Amino acid sequence: MDTKEYIDSGILELYVYGLLDDNENIEVNNMAKSNSEINDEILSIEKSIVNLSTSFSPFLSSENFAKIREKLEIKHGVVQMQTRTYYPMYIGWAAAVLFLLAIGYQYTQLDASRKQVAAAEIEKTKVQEALVTAEIKNKQTEDALAIVRDKNSAVVNLGGQAVSPESFAKVYYNKATQVVYVDAKGLPEPPEGKVYQVWALKLNPLTPTSIGLLENFTADNQRIFAVDKAAGAEGFGITLEPAGGSASPTMAQLYTLGKV
């Protein structure tokens, strides 16, 4: 409000009578220091009160004081102070909230980045494992082909026996190196808890020697297995045994048999 409105508001009279609170007194003091018209009006009000009090009585009674106050309120009304706003405080809180939101967003982004890096590392490990597995299988295939193509390797056909007449297998046996590979494509998948066991045979007298188990049978689509070396083998047989193999062949579970 302008100076005239401020003077007409009645706040200066209340100030002179000491009816304002501390904050309002400070405000009027500051206004009086910066505005000569307001300061002059305050002096004028004080002079009028002094003159009034001396002309009627050396003391101002409480009844007269109340009447003066009532007249001031009737004339000017109760002074309504403007509500102070606290924009700086609100702005500070808003800035703090925005800061916390920004920190939370950055943390979320960092956590997402860490998860992406971890996922990439896992995927990299899987690819490396797949490459290693492929290299191992490739090496096994090359070794098997080398045995098959070696002129010193004999192909021993193993025919199906009574327990499974439709079964068959092939043994690639290099007599010079004693290396043995078994092509078990013609064998059915073993039941759960069972495994095929390969035997090198001496025929006179019949002496079987275990040269290995065909483990991970269902996982190997080619079903070509390298087993232990066999010295002077005269035949080969394959039986179905309990998981882990047996010390001697279960003849009732003889699936294939063949002579070198």
C-alpha cells in the first residue's frame, strides 16, 4: 500500500499506544526511518495525545483510554496486517525435494547400468563356455575321424543280442596304438539309473575287461565315444549296467557283441 493508505490504516495510532506486537513495531519503525511523512504523522499523533491528556487531566484514566481506542477502531477499523508469504522457505524445500529425486534417479540409473554390466559378463561367460565346448567336440570329432580313416584301424561290427536284437554298434580299433572308439548310434537310450559298459574280450578262455562307460549318452547326438585302450583285444561287447558300471558284465543284459 502507498504512504497515504498506510497512514489511514490506523496502524500508527496503535503503534503510539503500544498495541502492536514486536514484529509490527519493527515494521513501523523501519517505515518511519525511511519515510518522513510517516515519521511526521507519528509525532503528530503523540503530540495530540499529550495535548489531550494535559487539557483534561494530568492522568489518562482507563475509561478514557478505552473510549479513545473504541473511537479509533470505529473510524479506521482493526488494522489487518498483510499475510507474509514464505516463498524462500518453499523454494528451499522444493529444491531439496528435486535434489533428492535427482539423486534417486541417478542411483536407479547406476543400478541399472551395473545390472547390464553383470548380465553382459554372464552372457560373455556363456559364450566362452560354448566356444570351449565346441572346440572340445571339434577336437573329439577330429580324433574320431583320424581313427576311422587310419589304415591300421579295424572296423568291428557288433550285432544285437537276445535282450535287444535290433541293437547294433561299431568299434574302431587301432591295433597299433590300441586306441578304441565306439559308435553307439544303434543303441537305444539307456533307462534312468543305467549305463552302457564296453568290454574288450579275450576269447580263449573268455576274459572280459572293462574299457569304459558310455556316459552322457543322451547329451551326445553323434554318440561316438572314446574309451580306454585295449591291448590284444579279440572281440568287444556292450552290456547295460547300473550307473557307475560293474566289475564283470551282466550277460543277461548283453546288447551287442562282435569279433575283431
